Amino acid sequence: MAALALLPLRGHLQRLLDRALYGAARDPKVAVARLTGELAASRQQIVTAREEERSRLRRDLHDELGPTLAGLSMQLGDLREVVEDDPRTARDRLGHLESAARDALDGVRRVTRELRPPSLDELGLVGALADVAAHQGLALEVRADLGVAPLPPAVEVATYRIAAEALTNTARHADTDRACLELCRTRDELRLRVVDRGVGSGTRTPGVGIQSMRERAAELGGHVEIGDTEGGGTTVEARLPALAPVAPREPSP
């Protein structure tokens, strides 16, 4: 009976000893609270980065394209009178307006490329990445099994950006002109691998491009791993959800 009476005290002493030896990490409530806080902080970083990107695009549209298009509209309105009174001056102004219109069009194309690469719609994911490799001077071996269902747009863009960055890094740093691209889709996951047989990552400090790859994957609930290829070279592997997130149901009235 005495032993049974001492059991609660023993458990309490064990918890105190665990905390003294291992800190608060052995306390389930503290561990859960810590993980919840870290998850919230990670999500906040992702949301902040996304909002900063949206703000930058908004500034580009407002500061660059807005004044250009407003100026074109005003000059075209004034041109009616000049055409009748001074045709030569009108022709000169039309030349300047044409140049300004081309600049505005280039600005629109730049913004849309940053939102979604046009090559994805023109060539598909595999074709767009083969095009990236060709522009980087890489001979690309492709192994792709994506099934027939389309990928969610956000997943497709993230896959393209991650793979394109990996191929660019291969061309710049790996000292090789060959790479292998693997794309494998299961029911709920897309696996991407870019493998080269170059010099390997060695002690090179990860740069902005690698950080961007990891952030793009994390934003969708995936992750990126970068390591040395067996036998030499570098492997970039990303795992992303292959299904679009399900929107929460509206509460019933």
C-alpha cells in the first residue's frame, strides 16, 4: 500500500528530473506550444514574402506602366489637332508614341512572365524546362510520368521555378553540360529531381536561388533537399503536393 501511495510522488519527481536534464522539450504541452509557434512563424514569413511580391508587382504596374499609358492617352488626344495643322510634326509624334507603346508592351510582358512563365502554356511543364536547359547549353535527359490530370497552377509554377533554378545552377557551377530531370507524380505528390554529374556542391554557401527554391516549396507545404549525387555531382529533390488545397466549407446557415 505504501508503494502505491508513493507512485504519484515518483511520477512528479521523474517529471522534475526530466525537466532538469532535458529542459522543457520533454514536456508535451511545452513541445506542442513550441511547434505551434514555429509553424505560425513560418506561415507568417511565407505570407509576408507573398504580400511583398504582390506589392512589388503593384508598384511596377503603377509606377512604370501607369504613367506611360496615361501619357500615351494624352498625346493621342492632342494629336488630332496637330494632324490637320502640321502633318510633319504629327508623323514625328506618332514615331515617339509607337516607341512608348512598345516599351509599355515590354513592361506588361515582363510582369506577366513573373506571374506565370508563358512557356508553361506554350510548351507544357516538361517542354518549358527542356527549353530552359537548351538556353543554358545543357543536354537534358528527361524522365517524366505526370499522368493525364493537370497539375494545380501554383504547383506547376513552383515546379518550374525550382527546376529552372536547379538547371541554371548546374550550368553555372557544376562544370558539366549534362543533367537529368525526373518528374514523377503519384496520387497526392509530385516528386522532382534534377541530377548532374558535375563537381558537386562542396563547401559552396547556399545563395538566394537555393533559398528561393526552399521558400517556393514550403509555401505549398512541400520541401526541397540538396545534396551530393552518389558517384559525384549534385542532386536537387523537391516534393510538392500534387492536389489543389481544398477550400474550407462555408458554415451552414
